[in-house]
Amino acid sequence: MEKQAKCVVVTGFGPFGEHAVNASWVAVQELEKLGLGDRVDLHVYEVPVEYQTVQRLIPDLWIKHRPQFIIHVGVSGMASSITLEKCGHNKGYLRLDNSQFCPDTQCCVEGGPECLQSFIDMDVVCKRASSAGLDVQFTVSTDAGRYLCDFTYYRSLYESHGKSVFIHVPPLGKPYTAAQLGRALQTILQVILDMLEQSEDQINCDHNH
């Protein structure tokens, strides 16, 4: 029996601050060109760097696509490798966004837990992606930065009960090209899909015994 194509949503961010070209959106567009084969129905979105838009858009994406999971990609001026974020944080949002707005409460979801973790084991993803033989470095982090990246990740984790992943990429050329970033995202997605298939097979196997 052929497995049905899985729906996956991938987002990147639009320009902000000194990032006139946002490496995250460039990387996502490269991923879209590369594709993920027949097994994935891939949808990509560019997200404006605005708290209020994120609050509205993330729940909409979950309702519209009902994806297996969503991967959010953001740029970090401090990153020099592909960084897999383990968790999103609810509080501490003080920086103004592109529309000079900041949540009054400095918080993402009123009454939500302080920290939410992804359902995917990022340490395993990092290890498997690193062994794929790409000319890029992968690392793991527990601090997505308390700006729109962290805010988006938390909102998505909250909405999806953990079925979200956040990846930080360095700015273009520091050190990686757009093509390298696209391939890195493709590899991470393939690793995650393989992990999910393995756990599904395990569940089916357990049911059959």
C-alpha cells in the first residue's frame, strides 16, 4: 500500500533591521526548488516580522493545512552554523517589531507555560543531519532569542501541541550560500520525516502483535 503524501508547512521571515534580504526566506525558497519528492506536499510562507501577524497567521496555517508538522526558519546574526532550537519561550518580548509594536504583556500566550518543547528530539536530528556529509555545521540550542523567532516558535508549539520545529540559519555568505542553506533544510526535513515514519511503523507493529 502506498503511503499518502504528508503535508508539511515551512515558513521563513521577511526583511527586518539590517537583514534587508532575510536568509531564512531565501533558504526556504531554495528548499522549495529542491523539493522533498513525492512523499511530501510542501507549502511555504513568508512571515512578516510582526507579533500581531504571527498571532493570527500561525493558527490559520494549522487550520488550513492540518500538517504533520511545521518548520519555521529564522535568521540569526550570531549564528555561524545551522541551529536547531529545542524550545520556545512565552515571556520576555521587549523588542519592537517592524510595525514598532511590542505585546503589552511581553508575553505570547496569556497563562501558557513558560517553555514548550518540540515533539522532535533535536539532538537526534542534529546527529543524523551532521552525518549526512553536507558541507555545513549543525548545532542545537535552547534559546531562540526572545524576538519574533522565539515568539513564532512558542505560538506554533502551543497551537500544535509540540508539532513544530524551529531552525536558525546564519546570514547569507556568513559562511553559507543560499544553495547550502536550502540543502541543509532539505536534509533536516528528510531526517525528521524518517524519524516520524520509524515511530509510526513502530506503533503499527505494536498494534499488529
